[in-house]
Amino acid sequence: MKSLAGKTALISGASRGIGLAIARRFAAEGASVVLCASRLGAHGKLQGTLQEAAALIQAQHGKAAAIACDLRDTEARADLLAQAAQFFGPIDILVNNAAAADMTLPSAVTTAQRNFMYDLNVNVPIELAQQAMPSMRERGAGWILNISSHSCEQPIVPYRDSPIAAHVITAYGATKAALNRYSSGLAHEVAEHGIYVNTLAPENIVLTSGAEYVRDIARRNPDMAEPVEMMAEAALALCSGSILGRICYSRQLVHSMGISVKSLDGQTILGSALLPADLDASV
């Protein structure tokens, strides 16, 4: 029996990268997945669209639907869970993956920049969790996973790479630290209703199409990179069990639970020490 059979999941930021990887892995385990991104079609120079993501899962015999929502718009996001539930029924699993970073030195980041990041990276996950919980409480079960970042912790000095790289991610990391704290408190509040809330961050750099600004760092330091399959496998573990109130890192979680990392279609065991496919032997 597939671990997510009969479950419905909503994943934000799912047109590409970590969000799409999680959606594909969940679908392979039997979940009906609703993919959310700001638009159905192309967005700037980034490869992959929401429509293509849903079609990919459907082509692999999974159940998938796409819903466009600009999460920066408070009115548009106000009933997102209700909209998503129209496809396959009430949401059992919510994965808050959508986020934004504005790489500016902490001494120079503006109020507008901070407000933008805090709204999308903190307020949106909280609001969507609050929308999801009434139905989860009613059914006595639910899983909420907030995607965090290792940047919530100050890097150890001397820095692995350039000091500037460590400094400009500070404001973004602060939003993820806030998300971690809120998620932990929320988890213990709603645990009695069978709702499991956790956060998950990559142990290392996941080279998605939206992470070009760190690709050179990973090429100089290949041990700082990890495959997207690692995050997908860790997310599956957190959204199919009874882990509660944890601030998790992908590789640590996978290793501590003795999990084999699988391909996104669930058909092949990949192991747990792989480099991303686009980080070739020339690094």
C-alpha cells in the first residue's frame, strides 16, 4: 500500500524545484496533489511552468491539478485552501514551499524589502496553515510542512565561501528563523487534534532553477550541494508519519531514520550521498 494513498496535498511554489520534486514524490506514493504557483504559464527566464508540472505528474499516472495564485495578494490567498479542495477534496497535507529572497547586506536592506520577505515567507505559511486546520481538526488528522532554510543559522566563521555570500542572505534567513519558531509553537498547540506540524530545510544547497545565485558556490564547494530527491524523501517522511514540532534538516533526517532516497517516481533507490545531476564531475 502506498504511504499517501487517499491523501490530498497542496504544495505551494510547485512549478519547479523543491516544490515540484515534493509533488512528484507525493504523487508517486498515491497522493492527489494540487500544485500552486503565481501563474500557470512562463515566468521570466526560469524554466518550467505550473501547467507543465501538473502534466508531468499526470503523464506518470499521478493525480495532479494546478491552481494559480499570487500569494503576495492578500485577497487572492484568503481562500486558497477552499479553492484547492475543489479538485480532490479536503486538504490532508499542506506544504508551504513558496518563498522569496532579496539578497542585500543587512546594513542596507530596506523596510520594503523586509516586509516583502516577511509577508511571503512568514505570513503566507501561517495564513495557509490557519485555513487548513479547521478541516484537519474536524477529520482528526493533518500534516503541515513549512520549508525552511539553513540560512536561519549564522554560518560559522571562517566562512566556507565568501563573507559577502553569508551576509546578503541574513534578512532571508531571519524570516526562516521566525517561521521555525512559529511552526514549533503551532505544532504543540494543535498536536491534540492529530495535526503534525514541522519545518524542513535542505542540509546543503539544492541547485534548483531559482537558485542560480548560489550555483558558483556549489561548484567551488561540491560537498555543499545535495540532490532535490533528498528533500523530497525527507518531506515524505514528515508528511506520512507522526513526527511533531521538529526543525529538521534533510540529510540528518534521512540518515537518522535509515531512509533510502528514491527517485521522484519512487521506482529506484538512489542512496543518500548523491550530487545533483547538474553538478557534474568538473566541479
